[in-house]
Amino acid sequence: ETGVTQTPRHLVMGMTNKKSLKCEQHLGHNAMYWYKQSAKKPLELMFVYSLEERVENNSVPSRFSPECPNSSHLFLHLHTLQPEDSALYLCASSQGRFSNQPQHFGDGTRLSIL
Amino acid sequence: AQTVTQSQPEMSVQEAETVTLSCTYDTSENNYYLFWYKQPPSRQMILVIRQEAYKQQNATENRFSVNFQKAAKSFSLKISDSQLGDTAMYFCAFTEIIQGAQKLVFGQGTRLTINP
């Protein structure tokens, strides 16, 4: 049990589809994150939520839309994606105020855009 | 902007050997934290070890230890008595605090293979 659960594990979608990625954490953390992991590139931070408020939007295209309804749940809504958006999307959580506390990651959603 | 560089894309050693993974970073901050994460084929990112910049003593966790050289902005990971289960991607990461949340900056990763 990782403490951070992501669904679905795999997702294949066309460029015109709309889908959502879900992340849930059971650790009592107050900050949540979305990362994109592409082949041969470092992990890229996409969004940061602290106490359910978005504090970072790392120049992410508007076709990615995050939602954090409460401190335990984080969504990433996807629409009209491009082939270059195919990647592993990782969710993480942390006790945000304390920078020595590590982020805990989920297993990721492997996204493939047809 | 903070950057993290891992200069070894791949490494391979025999089981029970010692291996060192290198990491350098660039920051103007004086107080920060550094982490090594491991990502096995199962995809989950797992914390290996962490180091606080204001502590001169190198962190150690069982077979894992770091060589933290603050002036040189170097943060290498040493794995002693390597095991087959250590096979994974290893990522060095630097953290800063933004508006009450961490911002982790990752290196490109080193793919480590432990051979039997």
C-alpha cells in the first residue's frame, strides 16, 4: 500500500477525447502535486496544490486542467491532447510546509495518445 | 533557476559491489534539502535518502550513504553491498518551498543495473 493511489493505471485515448486522472492520498498530507515523466527527460512539475489552493502552474498548456476538491483528492482533467502528451503522469503528496518531509508518490498513470 | 544534473545516464555493477551515483545542482539558496529517489520497474518513486543543507554530516540509511559537498554543490549516492533489488532508475532532487508547498526539481536520472 503506497498511501497514494492513482487511477487508472493505464489510459489510451484519442486526441478528441476527454478523460480524467484521479489521485487519492491517505497520509493526511496538505500538499499535492502532478508530475509528467517523459522518456529521456527529467520529471517535470506540472501543478502544486497547498491546502487545496493552486500555488504553482508550471507553464502547462490549458488542455490540462487540475482540480483539488479537498486535501485528499486531486484530479487532472484532459481534453484535446496531443501525441507529445503521451507520458507517465505521477501524483505525489507531502506535508507541504516542511521541506525536509519527502513527497510520497503514486504508481502513476501511463497515458497514450493515439 | 535551480537545476540538477546527473551525468551518468546508465551504470552497471556486479552484485555485492559498491557503486556511486553522481549529482550536482545549482542554487543561490543557502538552506535547502536534497533527496535521492529510486524508481524500479514498478514505477513507484521511493525515497532512498535525504540530506539537509545546513547539516555537515553526511546522511546514511543502512547500505545507502551520501557524500554531500555543499561548496561544490555535489550530492553523490553510494550504495554498498549492492543487491539485485537495487536495480532501478535513481533520481537526485532538490527542493525549495513555495507558498507552503515543496517544489522538487529532479535530475535526468541514472539507470542502475545490478548483475548477478
